[in-house]
Amino acid sequence: MKLSDYVAKFLAQQGVKYVFAITGGAAVHLIDSIAKTPGISYICPQHEQAGAMAADAYARVTENLGVAISTSGPGATNMITGICCSYYDSVPTLYITGQVASFRLKCDMGIRQNGFQETDIVDMVKPITKYAVQVSDAANIRYELEKAVFIAKNGRPGPVLVDICDDIQRCDIEPYDLRKFIPESAATNDEQLFDSIDACIKLLNESKRPLLVFGWGVHLSHARNEAKQLADILKIPVTMTWGLMDLLPGDYPRLVSSFGTHGTRYGNFAVQNSDLILVVGSRLDTHLTGTPFSTFARDAKKIIVDIDINELNKFSYFNVKIDLAINSDVKKFLQEMISQRKKIKLQNISSWTTWLSKCRTDFSIKDPQKLVQLGVDPYLFVETLARDSKDGDIFFIDSGCAVAWMMQAFKCKKDQRVFSAFNNTPMGYALPASIGASFALGTGSIICVTGDGGLQMNIQELITVIRHNLPIKIFLLNNKGYCMVQQTQEQWLDSRYEATTMDGGLGFPDFVKVAKAYGFNVVNIAENKKMPTLIKKSLNTEGPVFINVEIPSDARVVPQVKFGRPIEDSEPLLDRQKFMENMIIQPLDVSLY
């Protein structure tokens, strides 16, 4: 069997139906083999970065492996941004790169390059992959593929890269003679987990103002059902990080809105006034906690459950006390908590939940931008999109203000899913990710929400949507600039908008004309009054639709905590003293807003 045929068959056996591939001299054999292998096909994006991001999204929605292939040199290096998306969000992906023939490798000659387009991609990506290896011996192909996939999926998931020399791809091999990979059996410490569960329940039972926080790790451990079950058992206020904001519908009775530097005031009030937070499957990054971490949930006992021991150990580096650190797979932890439900005897927390209900009302998003006369208010847009979208819709959101507006104001319906590259957060992710998800699911509605800056980064992928007639609805939030960065410039640089506006060096095309040139059905939304009708029309139109939404250039994310500050730092809102006097309970030193 030809080695490249073996690779294609191996991928098909992993349940991968589509590989995102851009060809080149060092990848032609791999792609040719995929083309003739039953059960698997290749999709051609227009850029390797987009291919890597499509594979990342494919993995997110299928909860299986995503795969992208490129040639050597620039083809391989172009995938790095997409690889970072998988690494920082712990997404199981396999990136396969072609490489120059093994006899053309520079080895230890001390030169920069020997073979044409030779690039040491393995060493380049080692810091952003769980495993990266070059195959220069055909006898190792089975071992390295099996090892790479095992590493990608197990423990804390993440990307892996296998670099295969061109002459090795063409080798004849006998599959049954190839060396297998046999993983070591993972050590378990059930007794330690049982002790941790007891300690966790004890702290919960003592709490008067508890808060449950679910993170992206719930999704990664395939534990969404268990998380919902625990939330229903505990019956305490619950919030999700952006990565898991679609776990519970917007009308869930004990749901607290998003928190963090770009969260809602209500969400931050809940976190900062809790006396215990149980964090399941979140590493608590600085966008959630503000800076320094010691100001986060400052008087609450903290229980954190994470599969990565390094994420738990990092808090000691910052001299932050974690009352109970549980190093466990999230699914296993949740299952054990559910099995011990009879031990859970929570106090009466009605005064806490009543106070939070008041916060929900008094600190809802009441933004003066909704009074704008020219253009579309972004918060009103998000609320309308949420209202008119359907159960089961899948959303992919780009970076910057697009993701902040959506996370603050979007209310999920049943079975809707919301994805973004939350931690690497590159401009340009949403469009290729929507393409990857569309192929992964085959059916269903994919809604892409992107900004003008983000669209420009991968605008070439519009033709991929049209080429395959993918039913993606692309909502472009067109504010003619990088308004998230503009907010930072307002805070730190006296509103000097260098490199963030049309006057400050940027250039944008007429996106309506561009979309029409690619062959899209185009809708233009320029005012609040017509927005509901046009959104509904766009969502109900079959096939791909491009919707240009004219957002005022001075629209901002409100609230937003100044970069580098604690989440308790922000501008005043309402009459805080009067609000405090009317609270159901007197909280711990609330210094928010």
C-alpha cells in the first residue's frame, strides 16, 4: 500500500469525513489519496490559515478530530494562527504538513535551507501543539499517527502536527507490519477525588451566597448533560464563561449573565458578592478575573475543577489562595457530584437569589446607544437576532466588539450553539470556522457574525461559501474601523485613533458590492426601524446570504473595564448609594461601578 493511501484510510477510520486542504508540491500525494479513499473528501479553502480554522471548527461542533493539510514552507507556516486557536481553546485537531524529501533535509549542516520550501515546521509549532513530529521513516507512520491522535484527544485536548517527507508519502508499505502505538494506562486516584467531593459539598453546604461557574472544559469533556443536571440539583445561581454560554437557555430561572472585563454589570455584581464560587472547567483567564487576580471574587471561597494541574498550580505563582483545587476530568467530577447528591444540604439562599434578581433588573443593559438615529444599535441588533433565530442554530462569532456585544446581550434558545476562538481571538476566524462547521453538520443553519476588520482577514473565503452553496448567513457588523481597539485608545491614548480608523490608515471596500461580485444574495440594514424585518427575511432565505449591518463608528462595548484593571473598576451607573440602601441583604464591601 502506498503510504499516503494509508494516511487517508487512517483518517477515514477516525470518523473524519472532510479534510481542509490546500495543495502544493509536498502535499499532492496526500490529497490524491484522500480523493480516492471512500468515506472521506477534501475541501479547498483559499488560504491555509482559513483551512486550519475550518478544521478547528469542525472539531468543535463534531466533538471529534478536525484535520487540515498543507504543503511545506509557506503552506505550513500559514496554518500557525489556526493552530493557536486549537491550542489555546484545547480543541483536538490534527495538522498534516508535507515536507521536502528526506534526502533533501538540511539536518545538522548548519544551513538555513536545503530542499526547496524546506521549513522546520515541527520546531516552530512545538510551543503551540501537544505533539509535533516529522516522519522521515515510513516504518513509523502508523505509530506516529496513532500517537498523535491519542494525544490530541486525551487529557486536556489540543492540536498535534505530523510532518511527512515527500518521498516517504510515496513509499510502499505493508500496513500489518507497521509498529503500533500502545498508550500507557492512565493512573487514577479515585480516593482523592472522593475526598475532594466531600470537601466540595461541605463548602457548598456552608455557603450563604454560592455561585456555580461552568467553563469550556464542560464541552471538552462531553459533559453538557451532567452540567445541566448538577445545576438543577444544586438550584443555586449559575453562570457560564463565554466558551460555554450556550449551555443553558436565556430564560433559565437561575441564570446569571456573563462576567469579566467585558461582561455585564449584573454578572460582575454576582461574582464579586458571592461567598463561594464553584468553577468547573474554566482556567479563569484575566478577561474573566480582571487584574490582579486577588481582586476577583475577593471574599469568596474558591473551588476550581480542572484537568490540567498546571492551571491549578498557577494560582500559587500569583500568591492567590484557592480553597479547594480539584485535578479531575470534568465529566468524572460531575458524575461523582451527582452520585453524592444526598449529601448536599444547602442553606436557605433566598435572600441571595432575591438580591440577584434585583441586580438583574437594575443593571440590565440600558445603553444610550439605543437612541442612535443613524445606523443600527449593536445591542438592539443582538437582541433582535437572538429573538428571531431558531432553535438549533449554530453561531460563529469573530473577535473584537462583535464577540463582546454578542456575549453581553445574546440570549440562547434551546439547542443553539455559540462558538468563537475565545482565547487566541484572531480577526478573521468566524467565516472559515462557519465553513468548517457547515461541512461538519451537513444540515442546519450556520450564522456568522463578523466585523469589517475580521472579514478583511479572510475575505477570500466568501468564494468557498458560494462554491459549495453553503447555507451560511453572514452578518457583517460594519462600523468602518477597529472599535474595540479604539476604546483602548480612548482610555490610554487620548483618543488618538492610529491604525484603527479610515482616517488613521485603514482601508475598507464597499462590502455590498464585493459580496454581490462573489455571487451572494445581499441584504443591507442601515437603520433600527427596518432591522427586524430584514433580519427575519435574511434568516428565512435559503442558501448563503450576506447581510451588511451599518453600525455607527462611535458605537462602543458598554460596560468595559479599562485594560489591566480589576473588574470592580468601571464608570458609575445609576445612583449606587440609593441602590445599596434598597438591597435585600447588605453585601460585602461592594465597590463596583
